[in-house]
Amino acid sequence: MALQQLDGAKAHLAEDAAAGHDHAHHHHETPEAMKEVTSILVKTRSDFDAISLSGDLKKGFQAMAVNPIRPIQRLMQNVLGNIQKALVVLTAVIIAVSGVSIFVSIYNSMSDRRREIGIMRALGAQRSTVFSIVVAESAVLCVGGGLIGWLVGHGIAVLASPAVSARTGLLLNPWAITPWEWILFPVLLLLAVLVGFLPAMTAYRTNVADALNS
């Protein structure tokens, strides 16, 4: 039934055009069948085609073109861009504070583990082996903590994305990886080396005799 009404509406418009009606200056009532279509999404081959099509549609009265690219770009740059920068700064501060905490924890534990280190050395462990163990411990804490935080963050995004989409209409990919995330784990690995270096040097220089007598 709707198709018949739509065909009839098209035929009516064709008759008007054949009769020489000037549609640029006369408005006709839209048939009921056409009122069911409120919007059409058109994907163009390039931005230039989108601008050209938008300009052509604005010349008439039968349609209004909306190009969402520029408003979305302004939204991403002015609003979401600033929020992202703030979150990156906050993440950097959290990483720095966590690095200091891990450093203090490992360094303070060296005095309690001197005897263990002395036993390892007495059993034949090289200084480089003891050094590597302490650095590896620091790497596990830093990179492991970052991995847990990354998974928790994306897990929260998975749970929140349906509510955000329902309220704003934006479709979110909670597992999308930003360029900042690609450098997260290399930064954490470098932080682990820096954090664990001084405690590892302390373990490296441990005197076996003094450690066993302590």
C-alpha cells in the first residue's frame, strides 16, 4: 500500500513537472507516503563531493543537507580532546606516584633480604643474576599493574558503552586502542628499569660474608 502511494506521489510530481510548474517557487504538500521517510544517509566518495552535494540540496526546498563531519571534528577537538589530555596527564601522575611507591617498597625490602641474597650468592649465583632478579621483580610489578589497569579500564568502557550510546546516540568501541595506549607498556618497562636499578645495585654489591652473618 505504501509503495502504491509513493508511486502515485512520484506520478503526481512528474505531471506537475510536465505541466511546467516551477518547483523552485511553489511549495506542494508532501504526500503521506513520503512523510514516512524523514532522513537518508548518503556516503560520498570524498569530502569535496559531500560539500558539493550539500550545496546542491540547499538550493531547493525539498531537502535539507546536514554534514556531520565538521561538528563532530569540533566536538572531538574542543571537548573530548581536552578531556583526553587531562586523562593522559592524570595517568602520567598516577604512573609516577606508583613508580615511587614501588621503588620505596623494593629498596626497603633489600635490608630484610640481605641474608637471602647472601645465601643465593653462597650457592653460586652470580652478581648479575641477583641484579636481574631484582629488575625482573620491578618489571613484573610495573608492567603487571599497568596490564591490570588497562584491562579494568576497558572493562568499565564495555559496561558503560550501552548507557552512553543510549543517552548520546554515539556508537563506542570499548576495545579501540588509542596511540597513547601503544606507548603505555614500553613506558612502564622503562619505568621498571629505572625503579629497580638502585635496589638491584644494592643487591649486586651485597657482601656475602656480612649478609650471612646478619
